[in-house]
Amino acid sequence: MKKTVIAIAICLLAFSGNAMAQKNPKLGHINSTELMQIIPGRDSAQAVLQAEVTELESTLKSMQSELETRYNDYMQNQQGWTELIRQTKQKELQDMNARIQEFGENAQKQLQERETELFKPLIERAKDAIKEVAREGGYSYIFDSGTGATLYDEGGDDIMPLVKKKLGI
């Protein structure tokens, strides 16, 4: 009986040792910032976004130039105008300034939305490649060392080369 209990205890210890070894997580890390700098399609998305930035900046400069011209005209001619004309011109300048500010705010919002739209497919491709590499490599966790979320990564594997290969880089 004593030998049976000892044999069972040895089997349990051996089994729990294997179970613990299997539960030992495999850790990896990747610098997502670096990956997004080299991912295929980034340059074309950036070029499209830059073209839109240039167009909006040009329109904004044109609007500001027109406001400046009208303001200078107001400053030079205001003394020859009646009070009604002065008030009307002041109101026009204020309205124009408000439109310029609104345009700037809307342009900034539009650019943020456009950037999200252009880069979302690239981010999704990168995420999918990371997931595939993690599954294929048996990783339990992948940390992003590019955002500073990892304080210690010496024990993990850098999967950047594997993700680059998966993306054809």
C-alpha cells in the first residue's frame, strides 16, 4: 500500500511538472513604431495625406491673405466712411475671421479622419502579421517595445524579423 501511495505521488509530481512547464508563457516583443515606418504602403498613404494637407494649407493661406487685404483696406479708408459703413465692414471682417477659424478646425478634423482612413488598413495588416507570427511561434504574449509599455524584454524574443518576412519586407 505504501509503495502504491509513493508511486501515485511520484506520478502526480511528474504530471504537475509537465503541466507547469506547458503553462510557462513564451514572451515576445516588437517595436510597432519601427514596423509602421517600414510597412509596405506607408509611403503612398503618406503622400496622399501630404497632398491633402498642402491643398488645405493653400486654401487657408488664400483666405488669410484676403482677410489681411480687407483689413488693410479698412484701416486706410475707415475715416472717410460713415459709421454705418464702418460697422458693416467691421462685421464683415469679424465674420470672415470666424469662417477662417472654422475652416482651420474643420480641416484639422478632416485630416485626422483621413489619416485614420488611410493608415487603418496598414495597421490591420501589421496586427494580422503579428498574430500569425505569435500563433506560429507559440507565443503567449507579444509586447510593444515601441510605445514604452515593456519595462523588461530581455527574456522575450524580438519578432520583428518574422513579421517583416510575413509582410514581405
